[in-house]
Amino acid sequence: QKEVEQDPGPLSVPEGAIVSLNCTYSNSAFQYFMWYRQYSRKGPELLMYTYSSGNKEDGRFTAQVDKSSKYISLFIRDSQPSDSATYLCAMSVRQGSNYKLTFGKGTLLTVNP
Amino acid sequence: DVKVTQSSRYLVKRTGEKVFLECVQDMDHENMFWYRQDPGLGLRLIYFSYDVKMKEKGDIPEGYSVSREKKERFSLILESASTNQTSMYLCASGLAGAGAYNEQFFGPGTRLTVL
């Protein structure tokens, strides 16, 4: 079983829809849980992060973590065409005296006007 | 504004060539990373460095080496390029001492094709 599983999609929704993106993980040592957004022909950039179980909201975006189920989600409300991108979940784990990120494969989202 | 730059956006090389991919960051970050990104496989860590002249293997280091002679610069080297190294290569940097909050800032990527 891979450490992080993410459905690659693609996911296509109409403008204004609520989008749900999900990842599962197997490593209980993961600490921070992040969502990166990657536009076409660009590098990923951090969208949201959370540490504990529960919800964290930022505008139209909500990140949710359920550590007991090893499941994280990103919800996008009132989705816009500008939200069209690949969304990658990432999880931070200690490696020696440092930390590294383990990424999901990414979900390609298209929001149609 | 945070900036990670990579030397080339697109690169075409022949099998067996030695290839250098350069990455420079202007944020005074201690940590730097090299990933490759492939369809269906996602982002995979090749090597990372947490200090000048220090390096650690990531998940897929075979066929690659790295060099970090200055804090702001991290180079990925393909000693003898092979076709299975055709990929998108992404460099990232991040602060040390941030603990598990390991935010990484990415460059735009280099699309390498090995013929």
C-alpha cells in the first residue's frame, strides 16, 4: 500500500459547483497536512495546511483532516474557472533530523464556465 | 517576493550525455529539494540538501547526483542520461527549523527530454 493515495481524476465540474478532493494515508507519523495547487506549466504552490484533526477554512477553501480514519479532504465552494489546476495533497514526516514531504499523485480539476 | 528559478524550461539531450540542471533561490533557505514529476506517478523526491555541501537521498536517487556548493544554488546531475529520465524536474526550497511545517517553494520546472 502506498503511503499516500489520491484519485488522479480528472474531475470536471460546472462553475459554482462544490468540489471535494480527497487523500488517504497509511503512515501514522505524518504530522502536517498540506494542499498544493499546480497550474499548467507552473510549479506547485502551497494553498492550505493543517495540523490537527478538524476543519480549517480560508475563503472558499476548507481543509479537513480525520486522523482516526487517516483521511484528508479539500473542499472548494462556488468553484471558479480560475480554480482549474492540479491539486496535490502532501504530508510532512520526519526523516532523521529533518522533515520531508510525501505527495499524492495529484487530482486534475477543470471548472467549466 | 519568493523566487526559485531553474536554468532551463525545456531541455533536449541525447542518451549518454551528462546533464546539469541548476536551481537558484533568493530566500536564504537552508533546505533545497529536487523532484521529478511523471504522469500517474506524481512528485517523487530525488535528493535533498539541508546545508551547504550536505545531501541526502530521497526516494529515487538512482542515476542522479547533486551538488550544493553555495547556499542559494542546488544542482542536479544526470551522469549518463537515459530515456527513462525523460521527465519534468522540479526544484524547491524551504526553511530549516520550521519543524514539521515543511512549506516548500517550487520553481517552474524543467521539462527534460532524453532521446
